Amino acid sequence: MMKKGCYVLAMMVLLTGCSMLPGGDGGSSSTTSSSTASGQGKRPAPNDSEITSSVRAALKQDDLLAGNDVDVTSDEGVVTLSGRLPNARAANRAFSVARSTDGVRRVISNLTWPSP
């Protein structure tokens, strides 16, 4: 009897969870789709030149990174960082700053620093 109750509970959880997925029976997905399709809600994703400019500005504003020369490129939201920094800490910070910038999907770090 206990096992049957567990199976029923598990099935209820699975069915309820599936109904909340897009295209499920949750009812909210059609509202979300129509508001996105009509241009309301989220603003369009930034293009690559906007992403590159935003990452460069964020790097210059960071106390640890200001004054360092980091080359930034973006291709379909994939940002590549290149250049030489004073240490691994600065490289990690540059990676984090770039990753947290709006529109960035992924960061590739080609940053180098001197050996200790």
C-alpha cells in the first residue's frame, strides 16, 4: 500500500512539473509567447559591438584592471579576451567582469601573465 502511494505521488509530481514547461498545459506559456512576440517585456539582446563596448567599459572601471590593455572581441555573444595582465588574479577578474556583462553568452580567455 505504501509503495502504491509513493508511485501515485511521483506521477503527480512528474505530471505537474511537465505542465509548467513551455508548450505544456500550464496556460502561462501562451501569454509569455504572445508578449514576447508583440515586442513587450524583454528588450532585444545587445549586438556584438555593444557587447564589446560594454565589456571594455566594465574592464576600465574595475580597480584591479584599470590601466591594463585587454583586447576584447565578440562574435554572437562569445567574448574573447586577449592580452597580458600582471597576475592570475587580474585575469580571473577580467573573465568574471566579462561574463557578467549583459548579452555575453560565453567567455574565451587568451589572457597571459608572468610566472611567479
